[in-house]
Amino acid sequence: MGNADGSDVAGRAADGFFAHVYAAVRAIPPGRVATYGEVARAVGVSRGARAVGWALRALPAPLDRTVPWHRVVGHGGRISPRAGLGPEIQRRRLRAEGVAFRAGRVDLARHALVEPPPDMGGRAAPADRSPVKRGSRAAGPGARGRGGR
């Protein structure tokens, strides 16, 4: 059970997954953003976007000034909905850092820490830098997709 003063959260934040998330978020420079999924992959949890959200939601007040939580956005550059003034504060802080919005979302083509995929406004990777090349064993006859069970 948690303590009324939130000290259990602060204790968890000091080590483990939360600490890794906070360190990754501190590395995002002003004027840039990363998605929850990108932060999760950066800390080694490829499908941990929601867990990153939990970690940032549990951010202890003393760390609020040192962990730029506002630089983490949802897929496609959206500001994640939550109760209270959080979304407005996030939008205000991002704008103060020069981050532009298009249709209510962060312009990832201009501000993403990692270049977004083409379907999110980024440029397609050059053919010679494709993650899976023709003839690759990963794309061979034994490879199965998510729905091939």
C-alpha cells in the first residue's frame, strides 16, 4: 500500500524502471519530443509505452522540475488526455520551447527526437538503409507475422 505522502512512489522512482524512464526523458533536448513508445524502446521495453505513461504520471513533485515530462507525447504527436490542467501545461511548455503544432498535434516532422515513419509525417528511409533487406533471413520463408499463428 502507498503512503499518504507519496514516499513509496518517490522510493520506486529512485531505482528500477521509473529511474530509467526519468533518465531517458532527461536526455530529450528542448524543442524536441519523443513518444511514449520511443522512450520505452530506449529503456529496453519494446512494448512498454503505457508503463512509461504510468512512470511519468507517478513523477514525484520534487522531480517535476528536473524531468521534462512535457517532451513525451502520444503516437502521432498527440497530447495524451488526462484529468486536470496537465494537457494545457504540456502544450504551453512545448510552445515555450518553440515546438509547433499542426492540427492539434506536435509537428513530428520538425520536432521528433527520432525521425517519424512516413505515415506520421517523416521521410521514407533511403533504400540502402532499409531495416530488412531483400534476401534477409528475417524476411525469409520461415518468418511469420503477428497474425500467422
